[in-house]
Amino acid sequence: MQSDISVRHLNKTYGDGFQALKDINLEIHPGEIFALLGPNGAGKTTLISIICGLVNMTSGKVTAGGFDIVSQYRKARETIGLVPQELNTDSFETVWDAVSFSRGLFGKAPNPGHIEKVLKALSLWDKRNNRIMSLSGGMKRRVMIAKALSHEPQILFLDEPTAGVDVELRRDMWNLVRQLRESGVTIILTTHYIEEAEEMADRIGVIRQGEIILVEEKSRLMSKLGKKELRLQLQHQLDRVPGELTLEPVELSEDGWELIFNFDSQHEQAGVARLLRTLGELGIEYRDLQTRESSLEEIFVGLLND
């Protein structure tokens, strides 16, 4: 299967000598939601800008929809919709005119039915005749997404799409993202809301200091790097961890009423079973137990601190 986005040995060095991207290799599959995570300045926006033809690469090869972004720029760009981080809408235009004009920029014939469908999906239909300058920041963000979808792209880039919008707008946007993925659109997003990537993404890429340090399916990443914590609430207070348990990664809470067992999620059954068996042999009773799995955010922070 041909990738919708193919990036090979991509490098970007600016005139002052700063190397923003270092030998980036990345394949993004048709119809997937790919989340690109990284701290500010890691190179996320630079990478997106190069793929979208807004910034020139220093070296490498990039294709979008099977078209080379340099030698076949126009065809490649037609396959892409981009929602940039900054709001730069045309304030004096109406919502309908702005979105329709964006479609025309890509040489697409007018299609009022498609524009209506997009505006309704983004809850903008009632605002279609409003000037953009009169809209709230969240509504302006929706207009940016509508403009990006106006020419029916097969690839959609969302650069921090929900930054600064309220919870309701964020939920509506992610419902739209799901619908787009179901219709076959490939979606690449950057976000600081890691819980959104955890909920939405099929695969996760992590970029640090201009280098891709990891690309993995979300479920596999959680399984490989996720840690679990088992807390046992004891029937009787302990003043120390019994010697028979010192070989296990077990800690005693400060008040002595809980045993805390940290374990690799891949070895869950063996470790927990061994711990509970040992507790039974020692006659240590517990009232309740709770487990907690590390979140994607904790995994992400751990990767960046390695």
C-alpha cells in the first residue's frame, strides 16, 4: 500500500546554521490518524510546513498523495488541507464566501452542496452569512478547518487545532475528525493536549530536537512502555516491607496502610499472582486493591527525559 505521506532523509538547516530537522524518515498510511507529539521548538511545525510546501527543505524527498512536493508541487498541494496554528482568516468576508473562495484557489469547480455539508458539520451553518470579524475565537478556528476542507483533500493537517477553544468546540471538532477518518481522509495532528492523542490517534510519533525518536502504534506503545501500579489497602498497619517481599518492586506507604506494587504491564499476571501468593503465605490481609495504568502523557514525558 502506498503511503499518503512519505518523508525520506529530510533535513532542514536555516541560514544561521540552526538545524531544525535531522534525517527525518516517516511513512503515514492512508486513512489513519497520526499524532505528532513534541515540546515547543522540537520541529513539529517546520516538518508540517515543509510537507505542505510552505518552507523549503535543505535535502531529502517528500511525497504527498504519491506526488513529489517539489517537482509536482501543484498536484501534491491539491491533496492537502492545512489548518495552521495561527488564526489568519479574512475578517471582512462572510463565512460562506471565505470557504467558497478557498475551494476556488485549488481550481475546484463550485460545489455549494459540499460547502453546506462542511459548514453544517462544523456547526457554522447558522453563521454562514456572518462576517468573520464578528465571530468568536472558537468559531474562527472552525472557519479555518472549513477552509482546509473546502477542496475535499485526502490529507488533512491539524496544527494544534484545539488550542484556545472551549471544551464543547473541542468535542465537536474531534467528532468531525472521526467522521473524516471514517470517510477515508488521512489526518496528521500536532497537539499539546496529550489526552486527545491518546483517545484519537492510531499511531504516535515523538519528535525531539529535530529528530524522530519514536513512531509506534498507540496500543503497542502503551503496552511496551506503560507501567501499572497496584495499591493494596491493608487490614493491619505495617511498619516495614516484609523481607520476603524485598525482591519485588514493592513500597510501603508513609502511613503503613498500603503496599504499592509497580510492574511492567507486559508481565502483569505473573508479577501480581506471585505478590498475592506471597502475601497469603505471610498472612498479610488486605481490604481492597486498586490498579492504575500510566497515561500516554507520563510515557511521553519519560521518553523526552531519557
